[in-house]
Amino acid sequence: MELPKVCDHTSVGVVARDDQGRILMIKRKKYPFGVALPSGHCDGKDYSLACFDEFETETGLKITGAPHPVTLKSPRKDLLCRRGGQYHYWQIFEVDWKGRLSPNKNETLGAGWYAPDEIRLLAEKTKEYLRRIKLSSQAEEVSWQKSLKESVEKEWQADPGLEVVWYEFFKELSII
């Protein structure tokens, strides 16, 4: 039996574009739910090595050449992860790739190429989700707060927008 992985507070994300400029994104099968860049924990690896592992594992595509790091103003994001972490230091890379898209069915609910307008629509959905989560915490009674939050989460999981961390990064990188 494999022991559960522990959060190492480092994560990597990968931007891959097709010949039309669309960005490859996956729909997460596990928490944190949402549409995201191929990404994940570094698990003790150097950021660039983790870039190869996460991208190839989640998409079935191969990175060609060296990944190009993206400069981030705020690489630390304070968001919970399923491994118990409360923050992560991120590095995002742009990559060239080859192969046929074959999303990992254990990791994703699918993958596709998203145009800027499609990403903006997902971002609007995330903005509304965050607004509703905030409102649920303002209900007068704790039982109402819990019920409202569960309802919002259930709707989100059925039809999510951008994963929250990517909503934050895409704003920073002027993608949305």
C-alpha cells in the first residue's frame, strides 16, 4: 500500500499552446476542482523536472526542448491542497510539445485547447463561485453557512470554472 503523499509546498504549472494560440487545459478529477493548466506538486524534484513529469503524465504529450520559465510577481499562493498544504510556491513554464493529446483518466476528466474568450468565460464562472462562497460565510447561522457552502461546492464540482489558483495567475499574467 502506497503512503499518502505529503505537501512539499512547491508546485509547477505548464503553458502549452497550439498553432492557433489556444492554451491546453485539463479538467481536474480530484480536488481542487476546476479547469487548470497541467500542474502539480514538485515532490522534491527541481521545478523544471517536475514540469516534464506533470505535463507528460496529465496530457500524454511530450515536451520538446527546454521549458521557458514565466516571471511571476507573486509565486506564493495561499490556497489549501488535498495533501494538507496551506500554501505553495509556484513556477510556471511555457513549453513546446509534440504528440497526440491523451489525457490521463486517473488525473483528469479530460483536456482541451482553450481560446482566450473561452478562458475569460471560465474566469467569470470562478469569480461568481468565489463571490458565492464569500456570501455563504456571511449567513447568520453556522448551519446555514455550511448548507450554503455545500450547495455552492456541489454546483461548482458539476460545472467548474478555472481552478482558483489559475484564476489568480491568469489575472497576474494578463491572460484574463
